Amino acid sequence: MNSKVFLFTVLIIVGLCSCDTEPQIDMDKLDNYYFVECTLTNDTVQSLTIQHMRYLVDFAFSDRPNSAFGVSGATVKLKVADTEYTFADSGTGLYKCRTDSIPEGMACSLLIVLSDGTEFQSSIITPSISLLPKDTLWIIPDSAFSFISEGDEEPNPAGVIGSHFTDTIYYEISPGSILMNPEPHIWYERINNHLWMKIDTLQNAILVTTATDSPSVLYAILDTTQLSRLFYYSISHINKFYEKEYVDIDDGHLDEEMLKKYSNIEGEKIYGFFTSDGVSIEKYYQIKIRK
């Protein structure tokens, strides 16, 4: 069974049932509900699953294969810009189709028609990211950096307190996407002294700050140029929910209202997620320190 689908199955069950001794599940409510999952990838083969939610609940407490719970006989179409693709039905609830490579920032729509005529649909814009061209970051050293340390631990460079001595990189992402904090490469190090970059995001800008536990280090390299790599990653807000990073889960419980909030498949008695893999880029910058 798809690991993501299984993860959601477990979370859904926890949210919809009480598990004091044995699972107490509202089978009447879930009897006619469906669960759809489709994540567009950079591959040219796309997959989609349609399953009965009641049977997904049963599956968590049985050894039966998930194919026993699939919904077959549906017509599934994916539209990418003006090109339409039709998924082939495997007969087990799994549907596949071949596509051209799907570009970043592309409008995509999904239409599902069950054998009884019930329709589900969804639309997304695939994640994208673009950066304002910039080769050099100019950082002003700040002798007033403060570091947060806990107990006997080393000072935490991520805890640098409010310096406005930053340089800015501007970016754009597609609607419905989230920019994950760029991951900086530690670009300067000398014995007993370290120089870090602290990265923050604010609206459509990335703020880059240098930090050191020895401010004199910054001044010592004023006339040198360092090279730094920043890695950028843009994902759908639904993907972030997928990874359990964006949604507050109280004590590991996922309630039905939260599931409704992030489900983006439209229709009656349906939960599901139509999304796309994230996109990433990396860029090297010259780092120059100035007074």
C-alpha cells in the first residue's frame, strides 16, 4: 500500500474513532465515502488511487490487500494546460497514464467520473520558484550579535537576535505554494571561530544575515570574497500537510475538520489530495562583507 496513503489512513482512524480498548468507528458515516490521492511527479507516468474510506479503515485492522478496497470502473482525466490525458483503469483502484513532462507553474485539472455518474474534480497550479538575478550578497557586519544558548550547549546561530544587517534576495512562487526556508551551506570556518548564515523569509523576500560568536572575525575578512550555496525548495501547501509539517496535530490526533480543510477534491462524500511534487533550485552567491 502507498506509504502516504497508509499514513493518512492511520491518522484518519485516530481522528474518527475512540480507541480505549477496541476501535469504535462510525461505519455508517464512512460507508459511502471515497478517498482520492494523486501527486503529479516529474516522471512521465502519473498515478491516482480511488478507494472506499470505510474499507481503508477496515484495512488498518486486517491483512487484506488494499486492492480489495479500490474503486474501479471510473473515468479519470487529467488536463495540463490545453492537453488532456486519460488514466487507464487497473481494476484495483489504481489508475495510471503517461504524460509529457509537466512544467513548473502549470495549471492542471482533474476530473473523476465514477461508474454511477458521480463526479469529483480538482485543480492546482504546480509549484514553481524564480529568483531575482543576483550574484553577490553584501553583508554588513554587526558587532552586537547575540546568540541563544541553552545550558552547556554551544551557542545556537539560528537564535541570533534581531539584527537588521541583512541582504535580501527576492523570489516568486506559484499560487498555493510555500517556500521552504533555504538551506545555507556553512561557507566560512576557522579554528575556534565560525561564521554562519542565518536565513529568514518575509513575504516575497529572503533575508540573509551573517553571524559569528566572535564579531572580529567579520571584520578580519572584509577584503575577501567567500562563495556560498543556497538551496531553495518550493512545495504545495498540501504537500506540507502531507509531511505533517504545516498542520498542528494535537497529540498525534488528526480530526475530521482538519482533513476537510486540506482536502482539495470537490464533490459529495469525498476526501482527497490532488497535488504535485515540489521543485528545487540551487544557486551560488559571492559573499562580500562591507562596513
